[in-house]
Amino acid sequence: MISLHWLILSPLIIGTTAKLMPIKAAKKIMVLFQTALLAAVTMIFVEVRQNGPLLENIGSWPDTIGITLRADLLATAMVFLSCFLFLAMVIFVHNKNYADHLFFFLFLGLESLIIGIFLSNDVFNIFVLIEAATLIITILIMYKQASVSVYDGMMYFLINVVAMSFFLMGLGMLYKKIGVLDFYALEAALSQVNNPASLILPYAFMITAISLKAALMPLFSWLPKAHGTPSAPSVVSAILSGLYVKTGIYVFLRLQTTFAPLIDTSELFVILGFITAVVGFMLALAQTDIKLLLAYSTVSQIGVIMIGISLNNPAAYWGGLYHLMNHAIFKSTLFLTAGMIISEYKTRKISEIHGVYSHMPAVGVATILSILGIIGAPLFNGSISKFLIATGASGSWIESGLILINLGTIIVFMKYGQLLFGHSDKKEAANSDILEKAVVLTLSMLCFLGGIFGSDLIAILFNISLTINPLSYGEKMLLFVGSILLGLLIYRSLFKKRNPLAFIRSFELGFNEICLSITLFFAFMVVYLKITL
């Protein structure tokens, strides 16, 4: 079986050696390699599921001293998701002119770093990997060298450097006090600490940085700039919104588990998740740009995931993790189809695009299936994960809050979905590549299969058995129908002809304001912990 470190190194090696080949041959090698890598990860996933976590000490150093890789079930599932999506993206760009040697080197380098983040068992190594990924993502955002994308790329880079400086500060303070940075060792050592107050500063520094990486309120202002920048390739937007933002949630989970013996901020992050979700869909409704609407929708869905994983309820927790994976599928599909629509219609304004379903049938079908997934339509993947989160929140205010969030999501995608219908001004047939259509149709079908086989997939991915009560699920279906009707009424009366939230678009945080929000979030965390501990 392949060693864990080869999962990290092999994409970078292939991306480097491919520079020596003609680009057509290199593209074929990329597809074959990604297929082989996915098969290798599948074998490791089966091994972990059957026999438990795998640990690998690089260089045979003692535990807590050298670099340790850890493949538990969650980490391996995330690596599998990463390899699957990168395979889809490599196929999608197979015939793209911009997909040259440099692009593939950067793209596969990002894959290496993402896999490393999921497998690393050391806090400092994760810091290094995130910093390296930030640099590559910045270059990918600016890849077409348009002035707007250069500005957005530099903003992304500088904001993330500031945030990760907070992470490094907290990491240093933690190492000074505990003497180890290995997650296993940290968890054991922190359980022996008698004074939780002594960990307030390191925790606050680190959780501030990770909250920004996960795009939580009020630290999400960087995300639309990165994910929705005009000239960034659609596969870059798809990977950033569908996958990379999940690394922040993953590290958040690892930190919360590590500090759990002393610091419990789950209630706070349930509230922050709710606020993030509501603000996210409101900002999405305010947009007229396809990619910006999808980017702010990601913010809203991140809030839903954060609610699920912070509720301290098993059903909600596993529902949150399943929603994390579902979001990777339907949001990647939506960004890819958005890129195809923009390429065909030469505009990003929703109001200027009509008749996509009749003009680009494959794209229209993929978009509809993805929309049904993200709004939680019955029998689609989003309905299963949202049902589990709502089940875990039963009887609390969050249950009503989730209904409000999903209503907002429905209205957002009623607005987005208007581009599917109407009369298209396009006379010529759409110039869509067969590989692009195959990728988006395959991904969108997973939105349906992820709903039909939701319980089975959760059992496979997380080795946990969750029963979907048919009666309760039926009630949620009726509630969904009611939400659709109410959403349609609200959309037609408030948003179809005018946009009462349009004024929100004028509020854009600059670099100084974002840095201030990071500082204020850190100060708030310190005060909150001082009061609650």
C-alpha cells in the first residue's frame, strides 16, 4: 500500500515532471495520474475503515519530535473528496487553452498542500502548508493577469498573511507552555492543565485565524474577492469554494477537539454560524453577478455547517460533516456551470442571461440538479444533511433558525435560477466542450445519488449508522414545500423587479477594515473566554 507521504508528494512530482512533456501528453498523464491517486486513496480509506487510523512518522523520529502523518476516517474521507474533485477538474480543463504546464504545476501543487493539511498531525506543519497554499492560490487567482484579479489576489494574500500571523503567535505561545505541537500529544497534555485561563491567548489567536480561513462572520470579506474574481478560471473558483475553504473547517474541528478538555466555545460558534448563514444569504440576494452570488452563498452554507458541527449533538455533527461534503459537490458544479455560462454569454450579470436550459441543455440540467441539492429539495443530498442538523437542533431556537436560513437559500436560488428560463438571444449552438459537460453532469448526478443513498454514504464515509425516520423526513418535506411557496411569494413581491438589498453592495471592506475586524474578533474572543472560563 502506498505510504501516506507519497499521497502528498506525488501530485507535486507529477506536476513538475509534466513540464518536460508536450502539453497534450502532459494532460493525458494528469488524468491517468489522478485516477491512480484516487484508487490509492480508496485503498487507504478501506484500510482505515477496517483497521483504524494509520500513523506515519517521517524519518523514523520519535513521536512529537518528527513530522507525523495521521490518516483517521475523517482525514481519509477528506483526502478522497479532494482527489475526486481534482480528477474532475483536470478532466474539465483538458481542452482549455489556459491549462498549460505552469497551470498544472500550480494546480497539482495546491492538491499536494490540501492533502497535507488533512493528513498532518502537527500544528506547525499545518501552518506551513496553509501559508504555501495561500501563495499558490494567489497566483491562480491572478493567473489571467486581469487588473481586477490581480487586485483581488493581492488582497487575498495580504489578508491571509495577517490572519496566519495570529495563528503563528498562538502556536508559539502554546508551544512555550506545553512543549509539543503534535495533536495527539497536545490533547493529552492539555487534559492535565489545571488553569484553563492560561490558554486563553493562544486559543484566541489560533481560533481567530482559523475562523477567517473558514469564512465565519465577520471574517469572510476576503472570500468573495477570491472566489468570485472576474477572470479567475472556473476550476479555481470551484476548488476554492467547493474544497479549500473546508480546510479551515477541518482545522477548526481539530483545534476544538484538542482544546475541549479546557475550553468549550461550541455555543458561541453555533451563534456565529447562524449569523454567518443569515448574513451570507442576504449578501447573496444583493448581488447581480453570477459568481459573487455563488461566493456569498458559500458563506451562508459555511454557517450551516458550523451550526451542525458545533451543536454537541451526534445527528447534527454527522449531518454537518455530510453537508460539508455535499457542499463540495453542488458548489463545485455550480461554479463550473457558471464559468461555462459566462464563457457562452460573455456577461456575468444574471439579468442579462436567459434561456440557458434551452440553449445549453446539459448545463441547464446540471445547474438544476445542483440547485435542488443546495436548497435541500427532498431526495437530494442537501436534504439529508440539513435534516440531520435540524434533528439535532430539535426543540431549540436553532431549529427555527435553520428554517429561516433555508428559506433565504431558496430565495437566492430562485433569483439565480431565472437565468435558466426565458428566450435565449443566442442563435448559434452553444460551444460547450464534451468533457466539460460530462464533468458537470456527473457531479450534479451525485447531488441526487447523495440523497437517495444518503444514509448508506454516511455509514461508508464515517462508519456511523444514522437512521432517517420516514415520518420526520416526511414532515420536513412538507415544510420544504411550504418554504418554496413562501419563498416564491417573497421573491415575486420583493426581488423580481427591484432589489431592496441592493444598497448592501456599496459596503465593501478594504484591507484596513478587514484587519480591524480580525483584531476586534480576537479581542472579542479574549473577553468572551475571560468571562466564561
